[in-house]
Amino acid sequence: MAWIELENAVNVRDLGGLPAGDGNRIRTGQLVRSDNLQDLSPSDVTRLVDEVGVTTVVDLRSTGEVTSEGPGPLKALASVAHVHLSLLPEFGEMTDVAKDALALNRERALQRDPENVADAFYFGYLEDRPDSVVGALRAIASAPGAALVHCAAGKDRTGVVVAMALSVAGVPRAEIVADYEATGERIVRILDRLRSSPTYAADIDNVPAHEHDPRPDIMRRFLDRLDSEYGGPLGWLGQHGFDRVDAERLRNKLVEE
């Protein structure tokens, strides 16, 4: 895993180099995770497209977020495909502001598991939008170059999709948790960025700052629950149409043997 230093995005890293079992590694330049891409500078765009090789952006934000924030600089490039797959509930033709969708998702998480709200919140993405989770993994597998997965902070929604992708690729659980936790190195800068956006500013300080930290126990419990209820991420994916052929395509995309 290597940080990609940009001027106007702060939680960007290439997951290449992570171990993937049997002495294999995740290929560099195939899977990138990021926070919001709205403010990329021209040099940031050049870095991502010409140097990193990004050809596909998988945007996990809600329709309301996308509408409120407007198109980012990468949208202007015909060479970069954009796949929008919200992980939050969407209501017919409504374009919900992010806080409303997040509040509903959190309320459902409380109902599911009041003792473990955070990981139940993550499980809610899978229960509410299995189509988007499966679609995101297929978009990663089919990207001709690097697939960049992002949401707003690059922590929660991105963390869940990346954890599922790395699990399919055979990355050990401890490495998946460590990658998730790495966002904590940039969390102050991430929150500062989100406070500068009218879309997110009002929501950031509604909870104590420490609650935004990516705690490793949350990701562990999320993955443990997948193990206990579905036999692991592949078991859950298999029940939602992501079959062995899909899994093999994703592994072939990500794993350097």
C-alpha cells in the first residue's frame, strides 16, 4: 500500500503490494481508494490519469451528494469511465441529501444491532444495496486500468467495498483491517476537507471528532459477522449473484502471481 500525494485530495492510496496469499501480491496500479474527488487540481488529474493510470471511477456516494457537489474534474475526461453506485438507500425519484440517507441508515443499524452500531451500520450497506456492492466489484474487475473507488471521506463506504474486494483477492484479514485503519493517519485533514463543503459541513461536527476515527475493531466485527452468517465475504457475494467466474475475474485483475 502506498499513499498517493495530491494537492486537493488527502486520503488516496494505491493498494498494490498487499499480500494476497501463497506469496502473491496485489498489483500496483489496479485498485486505488480515495476521498472525494471534487477539488482535484490539474496536476492531481495528471497524476491520477497519466501516472497512476486511472481509467475507472467507482463513486459510492448517494444521488443527493453527487447532485449537491456537482461534477468533478475527472468527469470532463472521456478516457475515464464513471460508475455511480450508491451504498445508501435511495427513494424513487428523490435525491436525498447525504445527512438524511445517513441518518436513516444509522437508525436501521440501531434497530439491527444496538450494541454494535458501527459495524451494523456497515452491514446495512450490504443489506440495503447489495446490487451496488456487487456492481462495484464487477466495475473494479472490468476496469482496463486502475479502478479508483471513493465516497466522501474514503473511509466507511469505500472501506466496505475495498474490504470485500481484497477478501476475494485473498488478502489476509489482518492486512485488510490495517488498510482500513490507515485512513486514521489522515482523518484530521479529511474532516477539514469535508467541513469546507456545504454538502457535508453541517454533519461533520454533529458527533465527537473521535467517532470519525476508523477503529480496527469495527472492520474486524464486520468481517467476523460475514464469516458467521455467510461463511465469509465470498459466501455473501455468492448469494447475491457474484459467482465463481466473477471472483476469478476480480482475482486475475488484482493479484500479481
